[in-house]
Amino acid sequence: MNIVHISAECYPAAKAGGLADVVGALPKYQNMLGHKASVIMPFYHNKFRSANTFKNIFSGYARMAHATYIFNVLVPENLELGYDLFMIDIPGLFDRENIYSYADDTERFITFQIAALNWLCAWESKIDVVHCHDQHTGFIPFMLSKVWEYRKFENTPTVFTIHNGEYQGQFTFDKLHFLPPFHSFFNGLVEWRGLINPLASAIKCAWKVTTVSPGYMEEISNFMSGLEDLLKAEREKCVGILNGIDTEVWNPETDPMLDFNYGLENADEGKQLAKEKLCNQFNLDPEKPLFAFIGRLVKEKGADILPDVIYNALTKFEGKLNVLILGSGEHFIEQGLLDLEGQFRGNYSSFIGYNEKLSHEIYAGADFLLMPSRVEPCGLNQLYALRYGTVPIVRRTGGLNDTVIDIGDGGFGFCHVHCSTADVLQSIKRALKFYDLKQKFPKNRKLMMQIDHSWNKAASEYVELYKSMK
């Protein structure tokens, strides 16, 4: 099958969150199954651009409202990703470093979708499936079937994956003309509750809708910021498929970002060396259990309770643990975390920002990973933690509930019900007691490292889904 993925993010080219990791791995594993999968994404002027060379393979025009943009399709040279990566350069819209958070994001991503489809029209090979990811590509299923200039694709199956239903991209009707011309009879396919909503449009128009875990599909059917009724109405074409991880990238035995590689046979020694390196770097005690948080510092991730959790944990448990934070996000959360450093020097440190290498080092060196998320569609961090022998401490929500079984239930992690300081502290208390079990703790570590969360199973499930649409 010829499968085309379209996304705003794709690791290693551009990453803001888990979306990039998924789009950077799923097509590779689909290609391993004997299919032809590729990725189309915007060309940002970021570090990936400056670190690589590119070849221009196509030039065209994309008309959005009253503006016409020249675009180029570039491919990286001498870079083996396991799939073809096509990057659409649109000067004036995407010649910027960041992925999101610009005032003209609506215009940017509508133009990107138009440019992507204009280029697909020039393809000579038949496309079997167009797989779109999140609201930044949400109009593509609609445009392929209802915009006259793309009607050649009206019988091409489309899949839309919801990675995070909180971000819907809605805007007012005065910008409806940003979309290519279509008959007003179809206005209802792009509208939801008085606004133009690309996520709602994708749910209505895609042949199949997926979420990144079965648990998240159930959750958003009951709460999805106003789209619950729509999702229930389209429920027959919806399915939850649990994400995997790229076990070639996330492999402690071969990870080039680690100074000390380790596998099952030397996990205890390898993790201790990684922990000592981290503790030396951040002035922490390597003899104490290390709890870490990696991710966006936003309420959705439960990061707003972290300052209170850390203060109470280091006070209540009298410095019996270390805490290390890596992430960036809301300023008030960042400041709250920074303010604790002077008070708990030697037991707590934070790195405010994004650092891919450091994230790998923390997965390797930490004993426990905190994930108190309010919303977690799938969660990849807990899967990385398991792969590296780090015990996940998670709230029972979405994909976390699908992938982490509490030790009290015969599992390997620690789970709590609420995103609250009290619940997280109780899990930390349980974790500290478990850490002191000198036989059970290392045994559990090796058990976690053997759990298979590779993309093999998920890639096969997606292929079966594609075949069901024929």
C-alpha cells in the first residue's frame, strides 16, 4: 500500500510533543511490513534545517484567500529515516523557528494543507491512504472529497488520528474563505456550534477516526471540550489504537545519547552509572532514589501541582529522595519550580527548556518517573521509562491507564486516581518503600524492560484498518 502521512510535526525534523515521535516512527514500521509509507510536513527554519542539506523536488503555488504563496517541496539528502520525508517550504509562513503559537497559525496551516494537496495532485503513483494527524491537517479529509479541484481523490480513503482533542483550531466564519472554493451546501461539514472547526470537520469527513489509545477514545466520548456528541454520532468509524515507541531510537543498549549503555544483564550497574552522572551534574545525592518529571510544564500534564508536590515530598520525607525536573511551559509553573532550588539544594534541581539528550539521560538515570497528568491521550514517556527500567508513577487516565499496572494489582508501576498533591505524595510514599526492597526493586526493573511496546503491533493494526476501508 502507498500510505501518505500528513502532520505538523515529525521527529527528528520538528518536535513539540508526542505527535512528532509517533509520526517519526509509525511510517518506518509500516515500511518494515512491506508497504510504502511517507510523511509530508512543513519546512521550519530550525536546527534540523541548519544541520542538514536538502534537495528541491517540486515547486508550486498555493492560493489562500486573496494571497498566493509559492511553495517548494524539499527532501533531506544523505539522511536515513526509514521513510521518505517531504518538507513543504512556504516563505512568509513557515520560514520561522517555532512550530506553533503565531498569530497567523490558522492561515499558516490552511496554506500548508492546500500546498500538500496541490503537490499530491502532481503525483503519478496511486495513493492508497491519506493519514492525517491532529487539527493542523483536519481540513484534508473534507477538501479531498468536497473541494472541486481535489475531487480526483474523492475515493481515496482517509484516516484521521486525534493525538490531543483539547486543541481544535476553531475560528470564526469570516475566515471561511481561507479554504479553497466549495459549494455552500457543504458548510455544515466544516462547522461545529457556530465556528469553523478543523477537528470537527475531520471527525465528520474522514473515513476512519482513531485515537492513540483505547482508553482515550472512551474518555473523549464523554468529555472533549464540546465535541462529545459529534464523536458519539460518528462512533462506529472510531477506534483506539495504542501508540508504540521506536525501539531502535529508545534502546538503552545502543542509545548514542547515553554515556553508559546497558541491557538486562547489566541494568543495575548501567542505571547506577547514569544516575551518578546526572547527580554530579545537578548536585544531587546518587545514593538516594531519584524521582523525575519530563515534559511540558502545563496544567494538562499536571505540572501545576509539581511545586507543591516537591515541597511537601522533600519536607515530609525529610530529604530521603531527590527530584529532577526537565521541561518548559507556563511561566508561573517554571517560576514555582525555580523558586524551590535554593530551599532544597542538594535534593532538588530543574532544567527549564527542551533538551533531547538530557531526556534520554534522565530516563536512564532516574529510578521513578512522575506523570500526574490530567489528560494523557496515550503517553509515550511512561513507555520510554519502562524501556529504560524506570518505574512510572502515573494518574489513571487515558493511555496511562492502558499501559501501567499498579504493583498492588500484580503490575510494575504506581497508579493514583486524582491529579492532586495528596495522591501523588501517597504514590511517592509507596515508591520509597518499594525502593528499599533490595531484591524486588531490581527484579521489577528487569521485568519492565522486557515489556514490548514497540510499533510492530500498532503498525500492523493501522494497516488492517486501512485494508478495511477498501
